[in-house]
Amino acid sequence: MRLPYLAACLTGLLVLAAGPAAAFQIEEERNFPVADATATLEIISTGDLAIFAPLVEAFQARNPGIAVHYITASSTALMTALYEERAVFDIAMSSAMDLQTKLANDGYALTYTSATTATLPEWARWRDQVFAFTQEPAVAVVSKKAFEGLPMPGNRNELIALLRENPERFEERVGTYDVRSSGLGYLFATQDSRQSESFWRLSEVMGRLRARLYCCSGQMIGDVASGRLAVAYNVIGSYVKFNGNDDTWIVPFKDYTNIMLRTVMIPRTTRQPDLAGRFVDFLTAPENRPAISNLSGLPPIDPETLEVEAALRPIRLGPGLLVFLDQMKRRTFLRAWLSAMVQP
Amino acid sequence: MNQPFKPAISATGSLRRRLIVQLLVIAALLSVVLYVSVSTFARQAAETTQDNILEASAAAISEAARAERDQVFLDIPYSALSMLGAVSEERVFYRVMVDGVTITGYADLPAPEVPPKLRRPSFETTVFRGDEVRVVATVRRITVADETVRLTVLVAQTRAGLAAISLRISIAAAAVGIGFFLVSGTLSWFAARNALRPLDLLAQSVARRGAHDLRPVRSDAPSELVPLLVALNSFMDRLRASLMRTEEFIAEAAHRVRTPLATVRAQAEIALRSVKQPHNRQTMREVIRAVDESSRSAGQLLDHAMVTFRSDNLARTEFDLEELARDTIRGIGPTADLKDIAIRFSAEAGLGKVKGDAILVQSALRNLLDNAVKYSPEESTIEVAIARKGRTARVSVRDQGRGFGDGDVERLKGRFDRGTNVADVVGSGLGLTIVDEVARAHGGSLDLASNERGNGACVFLTLPLA
Ligand SMILES: Nc1ncnc2c1ncn2[C@@H]1O[C@H](COP(=O)(O)OP(=O)(O)OP(=O)(O)O)[C@@H](O)[C@H]1O
Ligand SMILES: [Mg+2]
């Protein structure tokens, strides 16, 4: 996610041509050594080390003697590593649900069942290969100052109306993902398009306001905080809390809120499936949820909240996610998005 | 005659077993048919369901295709693939081709060998990427730039869940089949038993009969057994007639022998008186003794024949056993007096009556008393007592004679069997035979024992009370 989609693809291909060792693009890398290590758990993840290091350490505290080698990569690089290069990893964690689904669907994931994974709700696992361990809503983040004198939007139609009626205020101050380069942005946008027609109208309005396009949630949130942006649309809500700011406010959309499930899976290339299973159990165990969310700031799997709030819609794992990965579908979608977003 | 009847017949298999085995084979066949049909039906139903979803998915994809400028343009609907994930978590693959050239999807997904026709999709089960998959292929014509092209859509889904369902159903079907077999096996066992019950009953009623019971079998029998019964009855009829002829012949013969023997004895007595020479007197005595033996034999043979004949069609009249015993004792009185033997008689009060043939019972009593007197020394006492024992009356005759000795006592009931201790006592060996047969004919028994009060024999004749 951190790297432009196309760039990652290209780099992946280029490096693949160069040689087999770690041809995919690594962003960050860290060893978590222990004395008298009996095994090393190889993790590839799209999650920042800043967020995941405490989790890894908590896992090590509970499983003495396990060293961890943690690699951060973009979701496309992760896909390249596992799908094309068949790199050896014990754990793959990603926010790109569609790519994780494709990996599992195409046979790159190991089936794992345990008493712990069985406690996950139906919607939080697929084929006993992909397991969700966080539920992160896609939200709109606004700067309260920028909305002074205006009512706060409660749903997308209201947001569209506000943007349309106040072009001078929002011109070049609206931000969203560049879905061409961001896998997560693409996932959110496609799910939006599935949920409601309003997405295309919103895109059109944002395009007319010459919206800024971003690669990542963090930058957008930062720009809202600094006042450069009035609205950032389809941002990972949990990051906002992480950055905490007085002026920044999350719009509680009442029409619907897509929820991304961060998922973990055991790649087929693993040489220590039992150890990998232990890590999956660690992430998915109900009793670990509070600790994990405290350590990482990521919202845990929480079926109760989803039941109470009808607007929260977890993106469904399953073959439906393969649809937007279809080459033609992607081309069509990007064409439509581009014509709405980037207006002459 | 006391030996149980040992058939010289070896059984060639058992009707019941044959019946059960055949019924079991049928049950097993039915179970297998049940299992096969249930599991195939279930599998087909599951397959049809999957085929239907696959076809719907392929159709949805196919319909989404349209011509745009000079190209086929396809915007796969989200539902086309998501519907495949609705029921099960199977892996999903698809491939879209225009005139055989893949435009999107998994280019290596194999098409079914039978090509699809317009509006007639084709299905195939193959292996793709290590899993068994069900593939559907649909075809449609699209006109692109004035040219008609064939749009082929393949959609495939793994069958792991289906296989699991099939397995579960198969196991359930197997359980049902086994259960069916067990139930029908048990039922066929009962059925065989029931069907053969009349045969068992007939065999039992024939086997239960006394050795001399040659009355026709009168029990009701199923039509299949009637010929056998008729044959059996006619056979017994003939046997009875032939037996009767034999007995009649014996009686006639005995009678015819006895009369001239009496004459011979009388003449011999007269001759003995006139003969003076000791040697000749001895000869005469032996002649008389031989005549006595013959005459006794003839008499006993006659009695035996009578007993056999009368027990065949036993009279069932009630009579007073005590009175009958007194009569018989009175009859034997003179013979006992000759040896100065006293006969003491006692009977339990309120004994009740015995049902049967008084003549036969009297003959039995006479033989018992005759033995007691014959085998007792002079000036001894014979005790006759009648006592009630349960639902029977028991006559006991005790003497102070030589007793039965140590040999096989039961043997003495046999025809012409005499003890080793008879010395010069005249006898034919038929007495106890007669008593035994009378006892059996009445459903009673004859028991030989030693006199528990010292020397001598003790004989019990047990007869059921009316
Ligand atoms: N009261 C008895 N005491 C001793 N032995 C007896 C007595 N009654 C019968 N027996 C023995 O049993 C044998 C069989 O008796 P059974 O009455 O059948 O024949 P039997 O007396 O010899 O001849 P018969 O036919 O003339 O009576 C006798 O030969 C005798 O040895
Ligand atoms: Mg006798």
C-alpha cells in the first residue's frame, strides 16, 4: 500500500528478472532475535513495524525461544513474493483482502484449523486459510475548522451537497486514495461502487474540485491535521485515533461504512506450519483481542458492534473479491474512475 | 422300548437355515441397492445444485459482455462470482475466450472436452491446480464490428465441500443400509420361525406320543403339510392293524396252548400218583413243572397282549383304587395262605378316584402281589399301602423276600427278563413288563427299590389321580 501499485509491479518484475533472492521490494525489515532461538518465524506484512513490533514482541513473550524476522512490503509486493516468486514465509499479513483471497483461491495458502480459529465469526475467515484479526473502517476525516459555519455531513449525499454548494471552500482541499496506485484505495473504491450509486457522484464532485490523490491514509490524515485538506475520503479510521488531533473529526456515515478486515494467512511455502499456526492463534484468540488492540492501536474483531450498527459493513471475504481483480474489470473501473476524478 | 427313538436319518441341511439365508441374501441385496441409490441420488442432487449455480454464474458473466468499438468488452458483475461463495467456501476459477483466445481470467483453465452449444452449456469434472473442479462452459454469439464472434465463458469451482457432503450422505446411506439389513435380518429370522412353526408343532406332537400310541394325528396343519399328515396317518393305520393282528394272534395262540396244557397237567398229576419208582416220579415232576412254566408263559403272554391292546385305546373311567386293591389281595389270598404269608393292607383316607382302565390296573396289581408272594419266604409279611403323593396315588408293595439284588434293576422291566435270583421259582419274565406298560398307559410310573425296612423288595406303582 505504501508504494504505488504499478511501480511495485514493475519493480517486482524487474527484480524478478535480476535474480531469485528477495526480488520483491522490501520496505522495512527487522530481526527480533532471542537468546537460544529454536526457530525463526518469517513474517511478511503490509503493516508498519511501528504498529506491529509490539505485537511481535508480545508473541515472543508468550512463545519463548522463537526469533522473528519481519518484513514490510506493499500489498502488491507481498503478492509478487508469494504468487510469483514463491518466497518462503511462515506468515503473510495484509490489509489487501482481495489479494489475500486470490492467494487462497489460487492455492497459495495453507489450510489451518484450531480451536482458536473456530471461535472467529463466519465472516472473519475464509476456507480456513484467510483469518481476519482486525476490523478497520473506511471513513471520511474532516477538519472542523474548514467546515466552520456548515453543518457536518451525516452521509454521502449530504457530503456531496456540501462539496457541490461550496466549491470555493473545498477547491483542491479534498483528498482521497489514488486507486491506480493504492491497492487498499482500489479495494475501498470498488466496494463503494458496489454499495451505492452515490460513489460515482461523489467522485465526480471531487474531480470537479480537483481533488488531491494520495498513496496512503497516513499522509491524508496528516494533511487534514495541518489544514491542507478539508476532507479526506476513505481513510482508515483507526489511523486517525493513532495520530490524535483536536481539529480532526471522523464523519460517522449513516448510509454505510466499509470495513476492511486485516487478514493473516499461512503461505504454502512455510516449512514450519505448526509455529505459523501458533502465530495465527495468537492473533485470532478472543482473549488476546484487548491486548492486541492496546499494543497496536488496531481495532479488534468485534461481532457485537457490527450487529448493533447496521451501517458498518465488513467487506466479505470470498470469490466476490476476485471480480475486481479481473484485468478487464480493473481496466474498466479505472477508466470510469479516472474520467470522474481527473477532469480537464 | 424305554430307549429314546434314535432316527437313522441324517439331516441334509435345515429348512429354517435355508429360509433365513435366502431372506438374508435378499435383505443384503436390497440394502446394497438402497445404499447405492440413496448415495447416487444424493450425489447427483448435490452435483445438480453445483451445476446450476455454476451455470448461473457463467450466464451472468456471459450476459455482461458487449461489443465496444471493435472489441468484446466485459465487465464481470460482482454477483457472478460472489454467488459462488454464498453456499460454500470453494475455490473459484473462470476464463473468458473470444473465438478461442483468452481475454481475461485463468488462461490455463481447461475447457470441457464436449464443447458447449448455444443455450446448452457443457459440464465436466477435471483437476485444476491440484484440486478436483467442476467446470461449466457456455457459449454465446456477439457481433463485433459486423463480425460474429463466439464468446466462451468457463466457470469452475472446486468440489471439496461437495465431496464432504457426498461422503456424509454416503455414510448416512450406509448406516441406513446396514440398519435396514439388521432389521430385515431379524424379521426374516422371525418369519422363518413362524413359517416353520406348524412343522415344529407337528414334529413335537408326533414325538410326544407314547411308544404304542398309533392313533391318527388329528392336529390342524397348513395345506402344505396335509399330504404328509394323510400319508403318516394311513401308515400308522396300517401299522396299528398289523400290530393288532399280531397281538390277536398271540392271544389266540396262548389260549389255544393253555387249554391242552391244563389237560396235560391234570393227566400228569394223576400219573404221578400212580407212579412208584422215584426216578419216574422225578421225571413226572419235571414234566409238571415244565407244563407249569409253559402255562404261566401262555397266561402272561395273554395278559400282555391284552394290556397292549387295551392301552392302545385306553378306557378312561373313574374307579376306586382302594377297593380294587382289596379285591386283588383277596384274590391272591389262597396262594399266600399256602406259604403262610400275611398280607397287610392300608390306604390313606379320602384318596379320591383314579381314571383309567380298572382291568389293566388290576392286572398290574395282581402281578406285583404275585411277585411279592412268589419271591418271599414262608411265614413272612407283605405290606401293601396306598398313599397320596401330590396329584398321584402311589401303591407300594413291600415284602421280606430276597429283594432285587445288585444288578440292573430297570432291566427287569424288559420282556422275558428275569432276575438271577429266581432259583426254581416258576415265571416267564413278563410280570413287571405288564405292570410297567399299564403304568405308562395311565401316565404313571413303576419304580423298583429295596425294602427300606430290612430285607426284601419294595415296588411302587404310581398312577395319576382323576
Ligand atoms: N418281589 C420281588 N422280590 C424279588 N425279586 C423280584 C420281585 N419281583 C420281581 N422280581 C425279580 O424280577 C424279575 C422279573 O419279574 P417278573 O414279574 O417280570 O417276572 P417273573 O416273576 O419272573 O415271571 P412272571 O411273568 O411269571 O411274573 C423276576 O424274575 C425276579 O427276579
Ligand atoms: Mg412275576
